[in-house]
Amino acid sequence: MRGSYQIVDPRQSVIARAVLLAEQHALRGYDALQLASAVELYAAFVAGGLAPVTLISSDVELNAAARLEGLNVIDPSTQNA
């Protein structure tokens, strides 16, 4: 699992989108940045003919905003164990 994640600095376009999403959905800063990243990744995957990404989060406000932005969302806290 160690190589499964890659840390990257957000591009200016992601930061700008995060500011808009924070205002539009009343999100906290890091939640808006996470959503902006997911929205851009989702668009890139779909444009490239790949399966759309799914946001996995237990944050109710973030999940609601993600759904409004058209993302697939899984909330592990509501899944049957």
C-alpha cells in the first residue's frame, strides 16, 4: 500500500476552484480543496474514457456538496459492515 498514494501540490486552477466551491457550498478550506481536486480528477478521468472517480468521505457537508457537483460518493459511516 505504501506506493498507492502520491502527494502533489495543487495547481492554481484547483485552488481557484476551491475558493469558488467554498463560497458556493459554505465549505471549510480543506474540504473545498479536497472537493476541487476530486472534481478536476473526475473530469479528467471521464474525458480520458476512464471510469469516474468516487469520493469516499464521512463528512456530511462535503458529501452533499460533492453530490451537487455530480460526483459519486461513498460514505463509509453509512455502509453496512
